[in-house]
Amino acid sequence: MAFTETFHCDVCGKEKSEESEDWWLAWAERVSPMPDGDSLPQLRIVPWNLLLSHDSAVKHLCGARCAQTLMDRWMASDGESTELYPATD
Ligand SMILES: [Zn+2]
């Protein structure tokens, strides 16, 4: 029997089924667009990728609607939404 993983949308809690399409992954990074410039927060959203989906900092999204909700939260926090960054000890 194949081992099946269970993923849930990090916004609405919906369970991902085998047939689920249009799932996305999102995480936040800090980037420095200018050499020697200040780093800026950046939200990255990519199509579902199994390898990436195991990253603890990555959020699982069941579609555009939840991606929008996540982006809203992230923007409301000025890109500092802690839930989107890897936990630091
Ligand atoms: Zn969702």
C-alpha cells in the first residue's frame, strides 16, 4: 500500500485529495533588489511541488481564493507576517 501524505490548506483547512488541482505553495523571503540596499519582504507563490511542500516554512494553499487571503494577511502585516517566515530559535 502506498504511503499517502495528507496536506491541509493553511488558510481554510481543506484537505488535499489526490485529485485536487490548483493547489499552491507560498512563503515569504527577504530580498535585496539593489546592491547594498535594504532588504525587502517578498511573498512567493508557486504551483504545487511535492518536494517544496515538505518545507516547514511553506504554506499550502487550496487555490486562488486562499492565496488571496494569505496575501491580504501578509500585506496587512507590511510583509512582516511571522507565520510566513521560518521559525527562528
Ligand atoms: Zn483553502
